[in-house]
Amino acid sequence: MQNYTTNIAREMTIKQGQVSAVCELLDSGATLPFIARYRKESTGGLDEIQIAAIRDRLEQVKELNKRRENILNSLKERELLNPALCASVEAAQTLSELEDVYLPHRPKRKTKAAIARQKGLEPMARALFNQQSDIPRPETFLNQEHGLLIAEDVMAGSRDIIAEWMSEDSGTRNKLRQLFATKAIITSRVIEKNRENGKKFQDYFDRQEPAVKIPGHRLLAMFRGEQEKILRLTIRPPEQIAMELLHTRYARRNSVADQQLQLAAADSYKRLLAPSLENELRAQLKDQADQEAIAVFSDNLTELLLAPPLGQKSVMALDPGFRTGAKLVCLDRHGALLHHTTVFPTLSHKQQQEAAATVQTLCKQYAIEAIAIGNGTAGRETEAFIRSLGLPPEIIVTMVDESGASIYSASEIAREEFPDHDITVRGAISIGRRLQDPLAELVKLDPQSIGVGQYQHDVQQKALQQGLDDVVMRCVNMVGVDVNTASRSLLTYVSGLGPGLAKNIIDLRNKQGAFTSRKALMQVPRLGAKAFEQCAGFLRISNAANPLDNSAVHPERYGLVEQMAKDAGCSVRDLIASKELRQQIDINRYITAEVGKPTLQDILAELDKPGRDPRTSFAAFTFTEGINTMEDLEPGMELPGIVTNVTKFGAFVDIGVHQDGLVHISQLADKFVSDPSQIVKVRQHVQVRILEVDIARKRISLSMRKDR
């Protein structure tokens, strides 16, 4: 493991000791949030993303070692393993290096070279390959039984053997691998019979570009077109350059052998080397594109989960619809359902009057402080109706992104929460709760259904799921969770818990009432010392006797805070309440072998604002009145919008017309932009200008540039 930690440290430009510390902590069962927050001294302050990268790299090392072990076992079983070969297998640092070493020795199907060997042509091939001066006469190998009737049959079979040797030579493969990596051209052509069905891929009907420069999103689009049999792709360097490389490597003088080697090299490249190395490069490019797409999705999901919460306010939520009306629910400050009904604000005048009376009555009856309206079908019309009612100005009216709400409403989680209500009521509840606390509600959904990804269905699903799970866990633990109000879904993502312990916490809470201290968590069935260590710092107990129970200070450091308070001649509660007392603390006095400045600084920051929510403050948003459909748009209009998705090629913005517009990367700012995420974030409020509207193709082009 020492070599691997050294290599990982070099790859990540961090110290080997940091990698070793993370490995030890992961092996002991520590979670990413716990390591990042409470073991900064051990890791040198690595954040969760760096720790996750180390974890993922270690998994790759394990896979490499597993493959290495399988190869060694295979070689032993076939009695092919010798000290030199064993050393080569052990020395391989990457999967491609390992496979190159193994390639000449792996069991083969009945190849052209194997058939030629059965015909006794290996001596001839060896003589040609080594360019011996005494090359045998082809006539000596003629054998009617083997189908060797003329000299060319002998030479062709010999070339088959030589072509295989060339394809299995690790030096040759490495040289060509470098050529593919630096000079390969991605060429896409339309399959003519499918041209009409593939118009969405028309940008790639006749395209070439260097593989080393292609953006991940474009590559994934091409691969999708190929999978749907619209496009035909090749990813290879110019053939002439590859052949020159092979000729330089194998041909040394003008001779009969040289001519045969050139022919063998051409065959080896076209039939064996190029397809193999192209597949290898495809896999590498796909992996890079996947990682880029997962990173984009993860960034967007982070912004969405950490969107500003309205907080504990009484909410009315409407899930709009035309023919079926708008499902309306009233929720208390904790998101509990108080009332539900259906109103018809977009149909007849009489129904609108009835809907108006219902909304106004319910607002008074349940002291409604905010109204959330789903942004789907009839959303803008319902919003206009609500705003026309003359409700008290202190009632916030805002649109809420309802992506995935229908999926939640039909889920097992929703059925468990509201077994006596249908999916329309559950959907409206989800919309209202998203306004109160986006994080607490969105954790109930599969992140892929939220709609902030980039080609998420085309990437490696296991890696995507791991990346998104990391994001959700990071966000949940960054904010902290009130153990007495949290849902099972939310508790599941708390460091060290999971579905089983989350359920046990809920069951005990329902049975015995609210937890009064963090220590009381030890009463939860199967929640042992290790799980308590991992979760305690991220769980909050409001109104606890010990104020530290409602903070991010870990119980393992309570004694340290109590000592600080004692040294200051006050209680812990006084220390939290008094900035002057905290400013008198000299943290250097409390540094020990286990506790350094990073932890002490975190503790003081937490004492300053115990249990603080890192999310920004909520700000209501309003679309431009009267702009409800694409037909209402005209080039040059300037409108407010909300960023719904950020990709590598730009950002999609909701301007209230049921079709997001695209701000291309070139239109994001009055300067060069290499990464859209540096300019905009998901849920950010922006001002955009209409550039072009294509109603037939449902496309809206937008700009955020100030110059014109």
C-alpha cells in the first residue's frame, strides 16, 4: 500500500502522509463528512472532494490488484509463469500496462496466426521478423495437406504470425498508444438510411475534430448518435503517421524480409492494433467525459440542495393544472398537512370566483405566510390568478421548481408519509415543502429525476450514483439535521447512519418522544459507539440542556469547551452568549497532540453562531407579468429568469414560458468564459435578453452580455 499512497499523493499533489491518514480512517469505517470536519489534523485539512478522490483512486488500485492476481493465477495454472514474467506483472502500474504484459500469454481463440503455426510456418516467420541473412526458401514449406500450394501462401501465413507478434509487443503498443492519445481524429458520418430520423444529431453528420480537444458533452452526444445508429464514428490518427511509426520500428533495410515486414505491419495495424487501441482510447475518452458530466451534475445538484430555504413558515402550495384544476394544500411551519382541496383558477368566471374565496379564506384560517406555485402546466396562469387576489403584501408568492415532484408522489416514501392521500395531494405537499426546506424534501428523490444533469443517462451509472450520493451526504451534513423533526430520508444521509439506523431513530422518537440530548442517541437500537462517533456532530438537539448539543461541536470536544469556559470563569452557555469572553480565549493554550489549530478554530467559529445554517437567505422571485408562452417573446426583450441547469456549453434559464432558454457559453459575459459554472449557478436569479425564438423547434436563445 505504501507505493500506492505515494503514487496517489504525487497524482493529487498532496503529501503521502495525508493519503495514508485518509486510508487508515476509511479502513476504520469513518465517513467522508466526518473525516473532513473532525479529522483535519490527521488529513492536513483535506476537503470532502479530495477525500472522495483518494477513496475512488484506492478502489481503482484494488481493481488493478484483483486483475493482477487473476493474471498471475492464470499463468501459474498454465505453467507459463517465470521470474521475469512475474516481475513484469508485479511492476505494471496501470491496467493498460498490465494487459500489455499479459497479451502475448493470454489464451487465444483460433487466430490466423495460430492456424499458420499449426501449418509449421513459425520458423519462416521468425527468420523474416529477425531479417536473417539465411531466410529459408518458401518452397521448402509447401504442403498440399496444409493448403500451402504456392510460395505466396507461405509468405501470407508467415505475415499472419508476424502481425500478431507486432500487435502483442508492449513497446509498439505504447508508441502507438501515445500517437492515438495525441493525434487521433474523431470522425463522425451520418448513416444515410437513418438521416431523416436523426435530425437532432445533424451537427455531427459530417464532422472531424482532434480527440484530445473534444469537450465531454460533444463526445457523449456523438456516442449517443452512434448507439442510436444515426452516426458512424472512428477515432484514429492519420494512418500514414501510424504506418511510418511501424516501418521505422521494424524495417531496417531494403530486402525481401523488409517488404514482408511492411506488409505484415500494415495488416497488424489495420486488423489488430488500430481496432484494439481505438477501443482503448474510446474507453478513456468516455471515462473522461463521464467524469466531466458527473462533476457538472454534482455541482448543479449541490447548488439545488443548498438553495435558500424559506424556513419555518406556514405555506399554501398549489400544484397547477388546467382541466383537472390546481391541487391546493396548507402546511404548518414544520411541513405537516393541515388541509387540502382542489380549486379551478383558470376555467370559468364562476369557478375563478369560488377559487378566490377559497384561497382568501384558507390564508386567514391557517395564517398563511407564503404561497408556493409549481412551475409546470398552468403555473404562470395560476400565479397571475393568485397575484390578482389582493392578498396582504406580507404573504410571499413565488414559483417553485416542481421537477421530480410527480416521481416523489408515486414513490414508496410518499406512500409511507401519506398513505391516505392520492398522488395529487402528495405532489402539492412536496412543492410546499420544497419552499420551506429544499434540502429536506429533495433528499427523498433520486437525484437523476431532478433534471440538473448533463447526459446523465449516458454515463457510467455506478460512478454517477456514487458521485451523487457523495453530494447529497455532503450537503446534508454541511447543514446539519434536527434529529427530532427530520424525516427518515434525511436521517439516512447523516454520516454513520443509513436506512436502518434512521428507521430505528424514528421508531424510538415515536415511542419515547423527542430526544433531549445527543447522549440519548446511544439508546437507539444498533447505534453503537462507532456510529455515534460518526453521526453525533451532525445531529442537532434544539432546546437541549447542553447548548453544544445544538451545534457542530463534536461531543468528543465538549470537555475542551468546558475547560475554555472554566478558564474564562463562566459557563458554556455564557461563553456562547458573550463575544467578549470568546475573544479572550488563546487557542494556543489548548493545542495538544490530538487537537490542533484547525479544530480549535472550527470550535470558536461554531460557538460564535452555534447550529448556523450555511445556506444563504431566501429571496422571492417573480417572472415578468404577461410573458407566459413562447409566442409572447420577441428578440431584444429583457427578462428576469432563474438558472435551471448549468452545462459545459452554457446555462439553461427559466423565463416563465414553460420552455427553458439557453445562454450559450459565448453569451454568458462580456469576457471569455471557459467554464459556465464560474459565472452562474443553479437557482441563481439572472437578467437575460432574448436573441432568437424558434417556436417550431422549441428553442430560445438568450444572452447575459451587456454589450450588443
